[in-house]
Amino acid sequence: MIIINYISQICLFTFLVLYLIFFAFYFILPLLGHAPYYPSGKKAMKDMIKLAGLKGSERVIDLGSGDGRLVFELAKYSREATGIEHNPFFVIFCRLRCLFLRRKAKTSFMYGNFYKHDLSRYDVIFCYLLPESMRKLELKMKKELKPGTKVISNTFHIDVFKEAKSSGKIKLYIVN
């Protein structure tokens, strides 16, 4: 009986520690200036993928990939799908999910700041970022992206590129 009590206390303590870590990354990071976690819905993801017109040979990246749902979906339609995220909790979660889903070959998740990541090797860039982040990202994309690169934005505009196509709130931009 004492052993069961001890094990249940350890489990409860572990759960509380994990909950506090999750709470810190989920709620406190946005207060420090990072974007809050707000995933794209299923319809938006379908529209994003459809507008991108993926043929299976592209390298794609999701900036601010969150829980990785878009990256895992993109892996079905592209050669390589990458997510970059500043929240280490989500990066660890996504990497573990890769192992269990056996999709490690086509998907990768990086912890980091996408403003410091070289975007020139990607054919399609996906983003669902706040307007302030988009403005900061515009200059970087204008410098780094090669002509023909597609940029798919959920909801927010990119002023430095001409909108090529849209579907509801989803916009496609092609770098010229």
C-alpha cells in the first residue's frame, strides 16, 4: 500500500511539473513578445496546400510551426517539410511525434528564430504570423528568396510581393 501511495505521488508530481512547463511556454512566452499559439484550421490548411500547388518535389517550410500539424500534412505532398518554432515544448513534441509516426525522413523540426534561419533553400514558405512579424519578415524574404519561390500566408498580407492568388483569407505570393 505504501509503494502504491509513493508511486501515485511521483506521478502526480511529474504531471504538475510537466503542466507548469507547458503553462510557461504556452501562456508566458506570448506575454514576452512571442506570438501566441493559434493553429490554422483544417479548411485553412487545405486551402494553403491547394494554393501552393505542390507537386512532390518541393522543399517547404512552415515558419512558426507550433504543434506541427501543417508540417505533417505538407510531408504528404512535398519532398521535404520543415517546421521552425521558438517554443521548445512544441519542437520536442513534434520530434517525438515524428518518431512515433515514422515520418522522420520527410519531416524535420528546428528550434530557433526564423528571422535568423536561411530561407533561400526552400521552394515554398508557409506562414501564419501577426502583422508585426510579417513586416519584419518581408525584408528578409525579399533579400533571401529566389525568383519563383511561393509564399503562402494565412490571413495576413505581405506588402513587398504582389498577390498572385487567394482563397478566402489564404494568399499566395510568388517572388519575382
